[in-house]
Amino acid sequence: MNEFSQIVSLIQSARSLALYTVNSELVNLYWQVGHFVSEKLGNASWGESTVVELTNFIKNRYPDIKGFDKKNIYRMCQFYQLYKDAPNVAPVVRHLQVADLQSPVNVAPVVRHLQEEDIPSIEHDDIRKTILAKISWTHHLIIIGRCKSAEEREFYIRLCIQDRYSKRELDRQINSGVFERVMLGNAHLSKNIKQLPQDFSNVFKDSYVFEFLNLPEPYIENELRKALLHELKHFLLELGSDYLFVGEEFPIKVGNRDFRIDLLFFHRSLQCLIAFELKTSRFEPEYLGKTNFYLEALDRDVRKPHENPTIGILLCRDKDDEVVEYALNRSLSPTMVAQYLMAIPDKKILAQKLHELFLAHE
């Protein structure tokens, strides 16, 4: 049976690779069409009527070719225009040719070598080796239609690649303002977390959204914990794909006393335990003392030698950022204080908070 499983694994891997290849080719095709038509429109060789003629030509002469109506062709142009100068997604040859203008002697041989390997030149862009070709055209349309800045678009592209979002999951993440919440989370990391060896950028959020719970008011911490575990799939989507669930009310013993941690996870990328303490009230400074105690116990008695120090997340119903800053300033605890929300937040309010934060740090 083990040998049969190996064959099934080979089949599944081949299918995944085939789907990835088809998607990569399709996105690259749309990029090239967008480039071609954009150039024609840009130098006034074509007008809108010519684009209509093109769509009719394809429809009448090649009825088996789908997806090239007027609306989609303009989307391809928008796709090209949005990303053609993006440093992290531009084709490798463009980077080299830009560098070639500054150092022709050193770079030119590399460009020639690449072209010998059939990588298209700048006149025939090829994005199959970039992050753009790693998500579907439908995902691109969602991101292009919903995201306002280059930074936000790249954030969701990379998140789709990392977490393999379905279209529905991507739509939910954009609706809930994951980009804004993660950026705010990056800004509010405590100094003790920043001193740890891992890279914590884009890992934690300033607030977590639990719109999937539908908990009736009022509720207590035990009910909140049980509800999160009942919706663990949705909870993990909100946390991120690298979180592995370890246990609820995780027991630790110190001296002759027994204690329990609300929720314990392990983070694969950070290689550390992450302890969640749930509070159905506003953040209070004294909460940090208990969390710090739990982290110390986990590091001494649970953490394995090769793992990094444990991190705590105090998840409160509400928080005052200034109170949190004061409380964390002299705390030794590598803890993140975050707020949880029971409804999708207003993205405009999140964007305004992010804007105000950037202004304050200028």
C-alpha cells in the first residue's frame, strides 16, 4: 500500500505542476497582450474602436478562443500598466538592462547569456519567473479591483502565494483589512519582541477579526475560547498558515500550583511557541504580569532546546494604545497586545489609523 501511495503522490504532484504551468502561461499571455495593446494605445496607433475591432476579429475568426472581450483586454492593459515598473515583479532582463545603462561592461555578458537561454528581451516581456505568475488571473482581478496602492497589491500577492488562498478567502482578507492590520501590528511590536532573533515583519496583527463566531452577548472568556476552537479553520485563516495548534487550557505546573494557558500554538516560520491569553474586557496593565509568568514557565519547562523563546499575545476586547505603550515600555515580556473584533472593520478607518501612524513617525 505504501508503494501505491507513492504513485498517487507522484500523480498529484504532476497535476499540481501542470495546473501551475497552465496558470503561469495564461498570466504571462495576458501580460504580453496588455503590453502590446498598451503600447498601441499609448502612441495613438490604436483607439478604442480598434480594440473593439480586435475583439470582434477574435470572436468571429477564432470562436474557440475565449476571454478576449473588450473589458478583459482593458484589464490586461491595466495589469501591465500597474506592474510594469514594480521593482519586485519586473522581468529579470529589465533589471539587467537598467543596470546595463550604468555598467555596460560588467552586465552586458549576463544579458547576452540570458537571451541565449531563450529568456525574452524587454520587447517581449516574460513574467513567468516573477511572483505575478504564481497566482491565478482571477486572484489578480480581485487584487487589482480592491487594492489602492502598490504596497497593498504586492502584500496580497505574496500572501496568496504563501497561504494559497482561495478566491473566497482572499476576498475575506481584503474585506477585513488584513494589510492595514498587519502594518499597524508591525508598528506596535514591543521592543522585547524586536530584540528576538526572528523576523517578525508581517506576522502579527494589531487587531484580529472574529466575524465568523456569531457569539451572543454577553459571553465569558471560556465561551470565547470554545467558540474559536469550534471554528478553528476560520481562526487559523485569520492567524495565518504557519500557526499549528498545540492545545487549549494548556497545563503548566510551577511549584505546587497548576496553571492553564488559554490557547497554545507553534509558529513554523518563527520556530517558537505562541501563547494566547483571552480577555473579554479592555486591556489592563496587570494582565502583562500573568502573561510574563506563563511565558517564563513555557520557556523553562516546555520549549525545546532548538526552539526560539516563547511569545505571548494578549487578545483583549478593547485597548488604549497609549496605555499599552506605557505598560510594555518597562516590561520584560515578549508580548503583543492586540484587540479582537466581532465584525469586519471599516477599511477606511483602518487606513486612516495607518496614515496617522505614518505621519506621527515622520
